[in-house]
Amino acid sequence: MEPQNRLLCCCCIPLSKGIILISLLMVLAALFNAWTFISPGVHGTISIISTAVSIVSYMILGVFGLTTAYKKTYKLARRFSIVWWTFTAISTLMMLVEIIILTTTDKEQIKDMCRELVVDEMKRWGYSEHYDQKLVDSCYSSATMFVLIVLTLHVILMTYFGTAIHHYAQMLNDRPAVDGLEHSVQIQLNDVEQSANTKN
């Protein structure tokens, strides 16, 4: 059994406070997704559904996590862990679907946006409106790479945070045994002290 004071989140934060930090990050993620949802840009059907699901899911995780940190019960922490891993699997799958759509169905639409950006930048700097297709392709490749990086970071962070939540639930599950052991030791120490006082 690992001592509670050695259970840390993010290498330096006590696990109980780490759960609060993770939950607040989920609330911020929900707000950020809400901001991107109302911002102008390309919003395909899948993208709209994915963003809406993300907003609701991140907010649920944030509130669930804060409640778990406040209640400090194993049953609630275990449920939070299950919900977290379920969302991680679903959100990762949805991001993979978005990447597939980005490289197939929405490919030309994204390239059109890149083409407009290239032309606007050339006008801005006083160049001819005739663009180089290589610039458009480079813009599209960068957009695709950005989404892949976001997916990778998403999986890494969700997995790490999910592991921290699992350890927190385990810590709460082990706490009664630790408290019971400390109580038993205290009783034995009291008995020894009383016995010593009696002999004296």
C-alpha cells in the first residue's frame, strides 16, 4: 500500500487537490469548446455534433469531479473513474472520425479555406492574386497535422488524468484500512502506557 502523502498528481500536487485541478480544467475545456462552437468557421454536421457532445461531456466531468473531491467517498470516485474512461474512449473515437472526414469528405472544403487564406495574405503584402498550389497544400497539411497533434495530446492527457483518478479512488478505498490500523496501534500504545504506569 502506497503512503497517501506520496500519491501525487502532476508530480507535485497532492492527489486530492489534483482531482480539483483536473475537474476545473474540464470546466475550462467545456467553455473553450463552447467558444469555438459559436465562432465562425467550417462546421460540418459531424463537427457540430462532436463539439456539442464535448461541451456537455467536459462540463459533466468537471462537475462530477468537483463533487467527488468534495464528498471524498470511494463509491463516487469509482463511478467518476468509470465515467472518465468511458468519455475518453468515446471522445477519442469521435476525433478519429473527424480526422477521417477531414482527409476525405471535407478535404476540398478545407483546401478552399486555405486557398482564400493564401490569396488574402498575398493581397495583404501586395503580391499578385495568383497563388502557388504548393502553399495551399502546405496549409492543408498543417491543418491536418494540427488535428493529429491535438488528438495525441488529448489521448495522453486523458490517460494520465484517468490514471490519477483511478489512484484517487484506490486511495479512498484503502483509507478505512489505514485508519483502522492506526486506531489499533494507538490502542496498543495506550495499553502499553497504562501497563507501565501500573507497574510504577
